[in-house]
Amino acid sequence: MVIVMQQGASNQQVDAVIGAVESEGFRAAVNRGEERSVIAVLGVVDSQKVPLTDRFESLDGVERVTLISEPYKLSSRSYRPEGTVVRVRDVEIGGNRVVVIAGPCSVENRTQMLEAAEAARAAGASLLRGGAFKPRTSPYSFQGLGVAGLELLAEAREATGLPVVTEILDPLDLEDVYRFADVFQVGARNMSNFRLLERLGETDKPVLLKRGPSAKLRDMLQAAEYIMKGGNHQVMLCERGVVGFDDACRNTTDINAIPVLKQWSHLPVILDPSHSVGHTRWVPAIARAGMAAGADGLAIEIHPNPPKALSDGGQSLRPEQFLALMEQLRAVARAVGREL
Amino acid sequence: MVIVMQQGASNQQVDAVIGAVESEGFRAAVNRGEERSVIAVLGVVDSQKVPLTDRFESLDGVERVTLISEPYKLSSRSYRPEGTVVRVRDVEIGGNRVVVIAGPCSVENRTQMLEAAEAARAAGASLLRGGAFKPRTSPYSFQGLGVAGLELLAEAREATGLPVVTEILDPLDLEDVYRFADVFQVGARNMSNFRLLERLGETDKPVLLKRGPSAKLRDMLQAAEYIMKGGNHQVMLCERGVVGFDDACRNTTDINAIPVLKQWSHLPVILDPSHSVGHTRWVPAIARAGMAAGADGLAIEIHPNPPKALSDGGQSLRPEQFLALMEQLRAVARAVGREL
Amino acid sequence: MVIVMQQGASNQQVDAVIGAVESEGFRAAVNRGEERSVIAVLGVVDSQKVPLTDRFESLDGVERVTLISEPYKLSSRSYRPEGTVVRVRDVEIGGNRVVVIAGPCSVENRTQMLEAAEAARAAGASLLRGGAFKPRTSPYSFQGLGVAGLELLAEAREATGLPVVTEILDPLDLEDVYRFADVFQVGARNMSNFRLLERLGETDKPVLLKRGPSAKLRDMLQAAEYIMKGGNHQVMLCERGVVGFDDACRNTTDINAIPVLKQWSHLPVILDPSHSVGHTRWVPAIARAGMAAGADGLAIEIHPNPPKALSDGGQSLRPEQFLALMEQLRAVARAVGREL
Amino acid sequence: MVIVMQQGASNQQVDAVIGAVESEGFRAAVNRGEERSVIAVLGVVDSQKVPLTDRFESLDGVERVTLISEPYKLSSRSYRPEGTVVRVRDVEIGGNRVVVIAGPCSVENRTQMLEAAEAARAAGASLLRGGAFKPRTSPYSFQGLGVAGLELLAEAREATGLPVVTEILDPLDLEDVYRFADVFQVGARNMSNFRLLERLGETDKPVLLKRGPSAKLRDMLQAAEYIMKGGNHQVMLCERGVVGFDDACRNTTDINAIPVLKQWSHLPVILDPSHSVGHTRWVPAIARAGMAAGADGLAIEIHPNPPKALSDGGQSLRPEQFLALMEQLRAVARAVGREL
């Protein structure tokens, strides 16, 4: 931690800050510069203690406090330099083979779900997605089928052999979702629902953690930390677009997040091109980009009949579009030394 | 709703869209322009039905779909043009008198809480705030005292007569918080925790709804709708800063939100200058700005000893700073024809 | 400057960085921490030299480089702690009296300009604004009257006694604009047109520098530095809204910028509520907020007949609206201990 | 254009808007809905006329005005559906072969420039870049060698046969840059320097137009329109990262821009991964992503000795890193059906 004093801060103010640093059990290395003084805080900061940044920043004469070490540990690359491979039944995520998670935004009915699952399987997807509990901006929109939707997902898994990824919204649904899901999905709106994260950390099923629309990558790794702290280290990080100033697309795909997260963390990184770009016609280009940038997986929305979808029809691929995209993705995977 | 076709869309594509519009029970008014065709969808869109925007957007030849009417109803100004006054014990929010909600970020211990409450009362605040359940970016930060914190809040209310505003994080805490709080606070991270909002909508206590850091104002009004739909119309909207590209401050205060929300909605509007700007030294200027812009209330963090605070010490006012600010605020309130 | 090494950086890498630091003439204070090493660069960094941040960041093993001292000097508060008062004829900006700059977006014709100027004067504005050279997003929009517009501005100054603020777009127009203007306005799109700034720095007329829509405050002060370096220290900083993710308003008013710039810099700070919020109906609230937050001046667009304006009609006040606003502003000015 | 009236707007207000629409020579199709009235403006809007959006928005009772047709024409895909191929000496940009533009950020001296050029050529780049006039945030940073830099670029072209792309900052430099450059580069800070764009529109050399850091894609196409209107249709659009809320990288690469611009416009699209991500270690991943997303070219910064670079050393590739990247890019190009 580095404490930068204001220009013109008095010697007494500098001394008071040094005293505060030492009273917390650190050493202070002071550089009384010509323009301003800077105090480096030496020693291992135990982040389980009180928020020292705020504490020091509220002292008189302090301009700002800069943290040097990262506030996450278990999710940090240095914790497991070789990288994590998440296992879902017989599928591995984070190894050389890239996985594709495909399925409809919402589980709507039996026919739709089974057709979508079959399209996913036929094109070579590794996992099946589908929402039974849906967080919708408007209370008047379709909110999902609930447990009935989970049952349809299980039936689709039976039919295709694909493990199931599905969203959990509420701690109260934990038992239900646990019973049917192979992977818990935490949606973007819940990335900072820390109580939910903590409960998932106490389970033994993998978690697909989607990035909040305005979460810094640093914050996302701390959200992963909430899960991992409970003992569940099977976490996947999913970029799904962030807020931006342009309205050309639904979100701004933060493609930079892929190499950055791969370097900062040992956890597998997934890209969801469907939410990232938000329009069917542009999904294939962004899916290929994610593959080329080094993602360990892609989560893609497909629907047997998008104009009739109860949610996200405008960004879902039809089965034949998905089949064509998978061909392209296979070629890109090979080009970057991976398989699909 | 207006459907804009792509340039070069065929007549068949236009006709197919018209057919889809009519099959949903609407009339279609078509303008086959020289550059592109535009189809206006006439009739009352029942927003409880399927997401028509997505549906029409996924049809061939469609460039984009623009919604004309707003997706919120109960929170809209037109629903209650005269404005809503929220009542918390004998305090009214949304009338001519502007209210100040003051207190520490976290309840830390009995002395701190009682001192902060006394400072709030002495300076003329109308409501007391304090967090017993704290959502923290890092799992290693102080997470609040829980029920013990709620009890201290109740004691502070006894001592000062000020009603209590406190955050609820988790539906599982509902009974506990209900027992002690006068107002439920929904934090920025939970603005889109729709399950939580729905449960608060079934209670009879007012809700202070904070804006998510990247929520559009339109989305915030839909979040309020989730609460109001359950029958609880005692909702206050709280601007607390949004994400931005500059790191000079903790957040970007969206001061525009105040007049916009006052026009779009009948609900009282509160500004939290402490989180909005994030540094003690700049809180007074932003508090005055909020008052001058027409806020119905201000939520301000104070602490008897900020350098020792367990959270947000860097943005909390000391009692004497708060006292001085309240003087300034009284003058600004008078200047804009209100009282404090 | 602080250089943070990657976790696992080797001793050789640390030594190489120390060598690089010393070869640039600095001392290096190294903290070989348990997690990672941190190197503080001691000595006065001469910012006219090569970009050391980039240089050190490209060395092997370096995680990141953090600058401690600010990259601006002449525009820094510490350069002139007592604050700068800009003088335009007999108007002072930056003193206790707050100034209002009013006028139409574009000079359109003689009648419009004289009516607007008279409305500005009658309501108590101190300076007159109007654009003769207009930067427009579309090449098909009205581009301004050019020199003929400047002549009308001069006539309006004659008629009202109000000094004239007008935009300069192009170094090639410098002589023309210099001849007619009392203050050069640099528009948001030109904040980083460094050649233009350098030329204005060689003149003896004040400059109103508008913030670029995505410029950090730190960058804005460096833009001011480009002007001041040439010897012209009569610079005013103007916040006019920044880009944001919400489309409720034209821009996001960064109200935080006012107290931050007042602390970081000695230059007067102006708020332009018209561009910041972009809709006539919300301009008064934002103007009052700027006044309450401590602005030294406000720049407000007015037009005798907004529906007929050739630019910015949707955000201009009619004369009677402006008159009413000035009354409100006078009350707010008094409330914060200033005059108008 | 669609004009949405406020809820509760009176019949007189609606009629007044209809009158205004018709007085501008359009037909008005009115839908007096139950909630609010909507007026569609029919007829071809001549965008060279006054800003109708603003005009109508300033009428009483109007809630907002939505534009339907795009404000650009010459840069629109529909103007040249088959796509534009830009020719620079014997290099074609926009055809099946993807091009790489490589070179140092700044021309620093003869050795550096010739070494960089040779590294570019050896690895298979098609064009050479290098800045002689540099726009720098700080006035104290290296500002480029000026004409001496242009001469070194020309010498490097002689030595390698690679055509030269270089930035023009100022209309006053036009003759000098024209004499040496094969392609004018307009930097991000100058995307809205419309005077400069107009002058380049009158020349006969291609222009590489970089996107402003907060420019919407729609605005970028209007900037291209400023050039094309003058007769110069040889324009390339270059994404180089936009502002965002996360500080993990220098900018946020807007990878979505590639498929969107390819659909909206016929102009070739280039990605600059170096500025987009801003750190050498992440440049290769983003370069591959751009290739996979469908870019027609990549602009990559290389330097024979990055730690000694006078600008952008932290994001430049060494010759051997560039060579390795080109191998990867060739594989990705083949995977998406193109050559490099």
C-alpha cells in the first residue's frame, strides 16, 4: 500500500500517518519528496482485517491511497499456476479442448426444449443450457417455468447425454436447482449477490459465474473468491458484455477480459457472445473472436424458432445457423492449437 | 412500437412482419419509404405478454424495433400525477420539507452507533441510517454485526426518536430486519435482485431503493415496479452514483437523474452524496447540488471517528462537519423554496 | 513512481529494473515483499523527459507502474494556491461573483442574435455567447455563418455591452476570431486538438476550455497546460457533460468535476448545464446544482424562438424561462455565500 | 422520424406538432393512442436542412423524437453494397487478403525506424506505420520529429517497399504529409476535427480514420462522410478501443464494432489491437480476435527495443514477438477463409 500525501501536507500530518501505519503493525518507509511526501506501507496486509485503505485515506493531509497487492487470493493465478480444469460429468473445461454450452435462453415447453437440446447435441455442443428461473427487467415479462422447467432440462439431458447448466436466482431455490443441475449459473445481475455466492461455495457442484455489467475484472475475481472461500473451487468465469456508451449492440463485449482473466486467474474463462452482442447476425463473428482470443468455452443461445421465443429471440441462433457456426469454430480452434 | 426494416428488405419480408404484427392482435400502419419501410404497431401493447420487441426483431429483414411507450406503469408519473408522499412514523418524504438521512455506513458497536445517532439528531437529521448486514466486494472485509447491529439501531432510535433505515441483503433476513427497521434499504448491488424486491412488495414498510451502478433510469423504475406490483407503493428512489470512465471519484454522481426521475415518476427522489463522490472533502458540494436540483432527501454518511471506521471511513463526515453542512443545506433549501 | 513486479518475478528481473531506474538518474527503494516486490522510484521526475511509465512497464517481470505525482504543473492548485481571477473587459471570473454566459448555440441572423443578446443582458448575464463556426456531427447540418456571424456578435456586444465568447475550430481562423472575440471557446471535440491549444497559448485573450466528452479531469488539466505553457494563463475550465451508458439525457453531467477541479486547480470552473443535460426542461435544475456545487460561472443556451433554432433548439431556454432561472440562481448564489 | 407526445398532451399540442410537420413539407400520420399520441413523419427527410429533431423536440407536449433513417449516406453499405477496396500502391485493403500495418508508434531516429521497417517487412506486413507528428496528452512528452520523421519514413519505404501510413494532426501540415505519406492517418483525438477531415476529402490519398474514444459507430460513419463528401472515397475505418469503466487495460476493445461496421458500411475495417488493449502481453490475443471477427486489416505497433521507446513502449511488440504473432494470424486467416 502506498499513501500519497497532499502537496503542502505538514510534517505533523506526515508523522500522524506514520503513527497510524505503525499502530496497525506495519513498517512505514517515507520519502519526503520536494513536491509531496509518499509513505510506503511495508509488511503483509492481512485483508481479513479492517479496510485500511479507507482508514488511511480519512487522515488529514492524505491525498490518496493506492493498493499494491490484489485483493483476491484463491482465484489468483499464483494460487494454482498450472490452471484449473473443471469437471462436469465427463466434460472437462479448462483443458486443451474448448467447450460449447448451447441451449435456449428460457425453457418454454417440452417440444422447444427437446428440439433445442437435440440441435445442441447434433452440432457438437458439450453442455446444455436453459433457464427455468429468469431474472427479467420488467415484472410483466415471462419469469420462467420454475421447477417444471428444471424437470424438462433433466429430460433433455436424458435424451442427449449433455450435462445441464441452469441459473439459480435465489438461495431459497438451492435444493431444487441442486437436484437437477450439473452446473449452477450465477447471472450477471447476481454477481454481487454475496449471500447466494457463499451458499454455492458450500455445495459440490461447479459454478458458472457471469460478470456483472459494470463489474471490474478485479471485482469479478473477488466474487469468485466468495464462492471459493467456502471450499468449492470449481468456478468458471464468464464474460457476457459490459455497459457502454454506444447503443449499436445490447452490450459491449469486453474481449480484453479473456487474456486478462487468463493471466490473472487460474479459473477457466467462458465467453457468452449471445448476450455480449445481442443480435443474432453478429453472434458468429463474436463467437469466433472469443475462440481466437483464448476462451476455454463459449455459451451460445439457440432456439428452434427464434421469432416465437419467450425471451432473447433476437439474439438466438436457429439450429442450422448454429451448425454452420460450429464448423467455423472448429477451424478457428485448430488455428489456435486447440480442439473443439 | 415501431419496426424499422433493413434497406433492401423485400416486399415479402415486409408482408411477413405485418402478418406477425396482426397475428398478435395489433394493427400495422406501414410506410413503404424510398429508403426503407417502417411499420408502426398500433393498439395497446399488453406488457404482460411475450416480449414482442425480441419477437419482431428476429424476423427476416428487420433492422431494429423501437419501443414507444414506457415499460413501467405504477411507478410512472402519470399513475399519480400529484406525487407520492412516503410516511415513516411522523416523517414525511416527498412533501415540501426535504429530509436528511444520516448515520454511519456500518453499525460497529454501541458507543459508535449512539454517538453517530446523537450527532444526526443534534444537527437536524430526520432519519437514522446504519448497516447491520453489509455487502462487501471482498469476502475478507467486515460483513456487519447482523441482528446485534439491528438491536443497536433500535436502541439508537429509542435514544434519539429518529426512525431507522437499514439494508436488507437476503430474503432469509426479512423477518429480522422487518422487526427492527422502519425503512428497508435495497442496496445498489441488489437493485436487480427481483426476488428480494417482490418480497418487500408484500410488506407494509417503505423501501429505499438504490440505483444499480449501471442501471438506466428506465430500469430503476422497473425495479420499483417489482415492489409496487405486490401492493407496497411506499418506495423512494435513491441516486448513489453510477460507473464512469474517470477515476477521480468513487462514482459519477448522475445529478441529471434528479429532475428526470421527478418528471418520469411520482416517487420521492433521494441523493446519496457520500457514495456518489466517495471522498469526505467533496461530499458537501454534492449534497448542496442535490438539494438545489430538487431532491426530496439526502442520505449522508457520518461517523464519530472516520479513521477508525470499519467501512467507508474515507467518505464519512465527522459530527462537526455534518453540523456545518446542515447549515449550508438549510440555506439552499430556502433558496429553492423548500424547508429542511 | 512505483513499480510493482509480477508475483514470481525473479531476482534478476528485479535487479534489471533497479538498474534501469538508476540509469535514468533516480534512486530505487526496493521492498522485496513475500508476495511480490515493489520498487519506489525516488527523485524529481522531469516530465519533459521520455515517458518513463511506458519504459519501465515494458521491462520483463513488471506487473504495472503507478504514477504518484500529477502530470500537470501550471494548472495545478499548488502553482497558485490563491486561485486565478480571469478578466474579460470589466468582468471578473473566479472571484466571489458568479458569472452567467448566455446566448444562442449558433449565430443565425441579425434579429435572432440581437434579440438573444438583449434577453441575456436584461436577465443579468455577464457575457454573451454564440457560435459562428460550428462543429457538427453531420456534414449536412448547419455549419455556422463564419465571419458574418462574428460581425453580428460584435454588433450584439455594441448593443448590450456584454463581452463575447465564441468558438474557434481551426488554427486558420485564429486572426478572424481574435479580431472579434473577447474569449476564445475551445469546444469539447477540440479539447485534445493540441496544435490549436498551443496557438491560443500564444495569444493574450482568455480561453474557455470545454471538457472532452470522455476526458478524465487529469487530461483536461493537461490540455489547459498546453495553453498555459505558451504564457497565456487566462484559462477557464468548463464541464459540459460526459458520455455515459444511459440515454435519458444527451450527456451525463459530471457534477463531481466542480469540487474536484476547484481543489486540483486554481483555474475558474464553469458549468454548461445546457449541453450537460440536453433538454430545456431539465436545464434549470442542473444550473442550480452547478451553482450550489461551487461553480464560478454557468454557460446557458438561450434562443428567442427555440423551435426555429438551427441548432440545439431542444435544449435552449426562451427569454422568459431564462429570466425566471436567473431569479432562482440569485437565490442559490446567496445561499452559498456568493453573488450573481 | 417518429414524434412521441407526452402522456396527457392536449389535442391542441398534437395539432400544433402536426402543423409544424406539415409546414416543413412532410406528411404526418397520427396515432392518438390511449396512453399517448405518436406522430410518424412521412417523406424523405433532406438531412441538409435544419435539424428537425431538435425543432420538433422543442415544441410543447413533445416527449421525444426518434430518428428512423441513418444520418450517413455515402459511407452506408447501401451506397456500395459490394464493398470498397482501397488501393495503396500495389496493396489492396478490403479484399480477401487481410493486411497488417506495422511499425513504431513514433519515428525516433534512423536506426530505430529502419530496423522496425525491416522487421515489419520480414514478418510479412503490407504497410508501414510511424508517427512524425504526435498528439500527446502531456505537453511535456515527446511531440515527434516532424518533417525529419517523414523523411525517415520515406527512406524506410525505399528500403522495404512498404507504403507508408502516418498521422496528420493539423491542416497546416497537409502539404508536408501529403508529400511523404501514402495513407493519411487521422488519430482518435481528431476524429471530430471536421475541418481536417474536409481538407483530406479534397485530396487523392487514402485515409485511415481512427475512432474517437467515445464516438458511437454512427458518429464515426458521419466523420467518414465528412471526408467522402469532398470526393475522396478511399477511407478505412479503424477501431482502436473506447473508454470504459475498468482500468485493467488502456482501453476497451470494441470487438463488436467489426461485424457492425462491416454490415452498416462498405468501407474496409481495421483493428488496432495495440491501443485497444495497451499491454504488449495481451496484444496477440486481441489481434487474433480481430482477425477472427472479420477485420480487413490490423494495425500493430512494433519496436526494435520497446524499453527505449519514446512513446507506447509498453504496448509494442519486439520483432521476434511480431514474427510469432504473424504465424498465428496466418492460421486464423485461413480458418476464416481469408489470406494474410
